[in-house]
Amino acid sequence: MNTIAENRLTCTNLYGTLVQEGITVDATTLKLAKRLQELERQKQSITREIQSLTTALAVAGIRLSSSPLVGGHELRYSTQKPFSSMTLPESCETILKDFRSDWLSKAQIEYFVMRGGYPFSTQNSKNSVGVTLQRMVESGKCDVERTRGPQGNRYRWINTEERNTDAASTSDNRK
């Protein structure tokens, strides 16, 4: 029986290619092994691209590793585009409610709004989000943690119970 080089069982890893002599494989197995090898190369390429994009987002103030960005909300925003039919205040409110226990920066909120399909009509979307968040703080819908530096101010939704407690504690009962 003659074995053709292409029908030899091979294994490619980080260190090289191992050829197992004397073992022949059928064409289907060989095709599956080649496809697996091709997908591994693509996976490495995609991993490098993800690392590059993560770095670029970090430079823009969005740190994936230290924030709640990775998860179901972002996936839902990017696939369903819920903000395409909402106003910017409604979009920001939805994001803050979805991440109610987390402090989010203006850059993170802008990122989510964009991922959710909001049709910005301005050149400076970060400014629009900033103005919207400031109005939400002034109206008592969200809280702000003022900080300096690349991260900037961070915002969090105020739960209804907290809002009612704050309002009751500041009511003036003078006679």
C-alpha cells in the first residue's frame, strides 16, 4: 500500500509540525484537520485584532478589563440596536438603569449609545452625551462622582428608593 504525503496524520502546534509515519487517514479526516488548522490561524489573528481594539478603546477612556462593558447588555445593544428609535436622554437612562450598580464614565456611556444604534446628528457625540448626563444629574435621575484625569466624571442611576429618601431628608418642615 502506497501512502501519499497528504494522507499522513499531522499535528501542528506552536513548536512545529509532527508527522506520524505509517498512519494513513481518510480524505474527510484530512480535510477536517486542515480546516481546524486554518481556524486556529484565524483565531490567533482575531485575538491580535481584539487586543489592538481593546488598547485603542483604553486610550479613549474605555477599559474593558476593569469595567462592566463585556456582557449581555453590550451584546443586546449591538445586535438589537434599541437606541435607534430612542432619544439621547432615553438611551442614557436605559444604559444607567441596565448598569444601575456600576459607575460609568461619559466615554463608556457614549460607547454603549453608539453600539445601541443611536443616530448621532452632531460631530461631537461625547459632548452631547455629557450635556445629557449633566441634565440628568440636575434633575436627580442620576448621581455623579466628580473626578479628574483621563476617566473623568462617572455616573450612576439613582434608585427610586434612594431618590425618595434624599427628597424626604431635604424637605423643609419649618412653621
